[in-house]
Amino acid sequence: MTMRNMLDCDPQSIPLEHIDVSQAELYEHDRQDAFFTRLRAESPVHRCAESAFGPYWSITRFDDIVAVESDFETFSSEPNILIADQPDDFEVRSFITMDPPEHDSNRAAVQGAVAPQNLKQLEGVIRERVGQILDGLPVGETFDWVDRVSIELTTQMLATLFDFPFEERRRLTRWSDIAIATPELSGSALVTEEQRRAELGECLQTFLGLWQQRAARPEGFDLISMLARGEATRDLPSRPMDLLGTLMLLIVGGNDTTRNSISGGVVALNRNPEEYAKLRANPGLIPNMVSEIIRWQSPVLHMRRRATRDVELGGQTIREGDKVVMWYISGNRDGDAILDPFAFRIDRERARHHVAFGFGIHRCMGNRLGELQLRLTWEEVMKRFEFVELVGEPVRTRSNFIRGIAELPVRLHRRH
Amino acid sequence: MPSVTYITHDGVPYAVEAVSGTNCMQAAIDNGVPGIDADCGGQCSCATCHVIVDPAWSARVGPPGTAENGMLGLTPERTETSRLACQVTLDDGLDGLVLHLPEFQM
Ligand code: HEM
Ligand code: FES
């Protein structure tokens, strides 16, 4: 194959048919925007014939993404929602890779754990934990915000939702980090496939142990107890790959996404000092800012569908069986749907009108929980610190699925 | 000009004069009724414009369509008379309509 490295190509002059936005290095170097701007303008429904993941279509405009999301009969989530295929001999399943009606009953079993009613009760706990994390931070010296705040907070949250042994909580972080972090699955190089399987096997064993405890006292409102009670899910232990898939969905779904939004907000505010000034003057903007941060970061880069029939979209004919990839990072920069989309504005009108949570029946189940964590984080940060100063370049994750920030050197300045 | 009353979860009524042909989501947003997010802008694909039709009006308003029904399945506060406001188009026959807002939008 003669695949070009996108980093060596000029996004303005490269022939359209050579554009391949599946290359993880693009996101590692934050160089994707110019390619997507070109695609939205000149080839919004775009076919890439040759990539590490085989041929695929890119959907890059906001409205086209909504159209694909809304038509789950034509655009199926089976067998996988990553651009990559899963290895045949290690195929995990969960409701994110199911179509109705199977999807609906499996989602319903756990939805309650993160429904807004439940979150109201969690709010006090989360706020207290955020406060403790922030109070433990060094002031006036450089440290890594990702490790000390973003990871710590989302991991504590996850341990709370699963009622997972608290001291062992970083194991959850590890499983989340390696879930798809192989070259074959996302272009990452954190682990080999062999390592991934071994560690996910441990994950499964650990949760099977917890499951046994919970099934014996099935009244809890943690995610495992809810799965153990749910009609569509109570037999999951007899289907280990389905159990593993569901666990990975809940672990990854709630972790990388929120973590990277917490980090992304620090970057966005530092790059836009006038917005930071607005925030200091009016912390009441935080709920609106949270939506803007999530749009700006777009922590989930894509979801993939499979065409179940030949279908016309944007003047192109997508064939039955083709991979169709919706690039949320692109939809969230589409000027036809979002005014001045490259600007970060914490008081943006209709800030919730973004595609970072997806749309349709797979729309993010944890969207309110993600928002809640970000809101509480910023409320507590503003009570304590005048400035979370970025003192070096963020290190970005190499992945075509998660737009991640791996390290973020910051220095804190106390409020005066 | 059909009029619609939205009653918030705390029981506060908002009466709105709407133009025939607009939908109940748009009428609420245009008139600053709180409690409807409408993240997708009326495309039946976010379920954040959930309303509960007053039982006295549910026969007149009718049941949700297939796609709408699927989206309503995502909201834990769904009831017998739940609809997505963006999928309910107003006309003079609905003059006086009463809609209740859920405590949260999904
Ligand atoms: C800022 C934070 C978050 C972002 C940006 C985000 C983004 C997304 C996206 C893009 C999807 C796919 C939507 C689609 O296919 O249309 C999704 C699905 C999902 N998310 Fe999130 N997510 C976030 C936080 C969370 C949290 C905290 C949880 C906690 C449980 C969670 C659980 C899920 C689940 C279970 C699904 C699958 C839903 C389904 O297939 O029906 N997410 N999320
Ligand atoms: S506004 Fe999104 S479903 Fe009605």
C-alpha cells in the first residue's frame, strides 16, 4: 500500500481522494482541523479508499451526522462503533454496538444509575471529593493537572458509580486506558493486543467477583447491582464477552470523555484569556461554559456505523456494508450549524447545540453526569484559585477515537 | 393563534400565544419557557424537549410516531402521555393545550 502520512501533506493542496482522517497522529498533533474544514467545504460525505482500517466514508457536516444518527435502520451500530474492526477471536459486545430492540432493553437496565434524579443525590458526594482533591494540590509549583485532577476525579467518580473498592480505583483507570489502546484498534501504541487481552481478562475476573457479592444483596444502586437485577442483563456472567463489553462501555464511556473535558477546559481558558476574565467576573456562566468546553474538546472523535443497504447521502452513493464514520470533532466546527465555530465562548448562545454527545437512540447515556462533574469542578476551582496557569504545551494522546490530553503542566495561583 | 400553557415541575404556569404551524418546542424556546433544552434543534434526535401532555388533551394530541417513541425510551421520566415537544405541531384545534414539564431533561 502507498498510504501517505497526513502530517507530511498540505491540507489545502492534497488531492481530496488522498485525505485520510483516520490517522491517529493527526490528533496527537492537533492538526485535524484544516483537513476537516476542507472536507466539509468540498467533499462533506467523503470516501477514503485506502487506510489502515480499510475503506471508509467520512461524515463531516453537523446536519449529515444528525441524519445518520437518526436512521439506525440504514446505519447500523453492529458489529462495531470504532472505525476498526474487532479481532474475530476476541469480540466484546455491549448495547453501544447493538441496534433496537436489543439495544433498548440493555440500555434501560443501567440508565437509571446516571439518570438526573440519581445525580441529584450524587452531587453532594462529588462536590466534597472535588474539594478534597483541589485542597490537596500544591500552590505555586508546577504539576500535572491530568494526573492530579482530571484522572483522580473521574476515577473516584467511577469507583463511586460501580461501588468499586476505593483504594484499588486506579485499576479502573488502567482498564479504561488500555481498552482500545492498540495500533490495530485506534492507532495508539500503549499496549500490544496480547497485553490488552491479559489485562481485560483480569478486569473481567475482578468484576465477576464483585457481581457475586452484589447479586446476593441486590438492592444497591451501583451499576453492578443494577446489571445484576436487570432482566436483560442479569445473565451476563454466563456471557463473559458481553459482560466485559458492558463493563468496558461503562468504564471507558464515563472516564476518558470527562477526564479530557476537564483537562481541555484548562487549555481553552488559557488560550482565551478574555474568556477566563469573563468567568472570573461571572462564575454563573459555568453551566453554559461546560457545554462549550465539551463542544470545544469533542473528546469522542468519532462513532462508526455500517450501511445496511445502498443509500444516497450528500450526493454520494454509500453501498451496503460500507463503513460510515461520523466525525464529531468536525460537526462541532461546522459553521453552518454553529456560529463562529472555532471561537471558544463561554457565554455562547445555545451552547448545548453540539454533537459531542452524539444524537439519536445511542445519544450519550451519561451526558448529564459528565456535565455535572465539569460544573462542580469549575465551581470549586473558582472558589479557590484565581488562575490555573498552563505553563507548558499539553501532551496529546495518539488515538483516532479519543481526543485526549495525556499531560498538562500547570501552576496554581490562589484567589486574593 | 393557539395558546399553550406549559407548567413547570414546580407548578409554575407559562402561558404562550403561538402561531399555528409552529411546534411546541419552538413556541417554548421563543417565549423563554424554562425546562426545555432542545439540544438537537427539533430533529427528534435528542429527547431533551420531553413534555407530558395533560390527560385532558392527550387524545387530541395523539400518540408519538415510531422514531419519537424510540427517543422517548431514553428518558426515565416517561409517562403514558409523554411526547417530544418538537414533534407536536400547533393548530387552532390545540388552542388551550396544557403541557407539563418533567423535572429533568435527559
Ligand atoms: C463529556 C463527557 C462525555 C462525552 C463527550 C460522551 C460522548 C459520548 C458519545 C459521542 C457517545 C455515542 C453517541 C452516539 O453514538 O450517538 C456516547 C455514548 C455513551 N456514553 Fe458518553 N460521553 C461522556 C460521558 C459519559 C459518562 C460520564 C458516562 C457514564 C456512564 C457515559 C456513558 C455512555 C454510554 C453508556 C454510551 C452508550 C449509549 C448507547 O449506545 O445507547 N458517557 N457518549
Ligand atoms: S428538540 Fe431534540 S428531540 Fe425535540
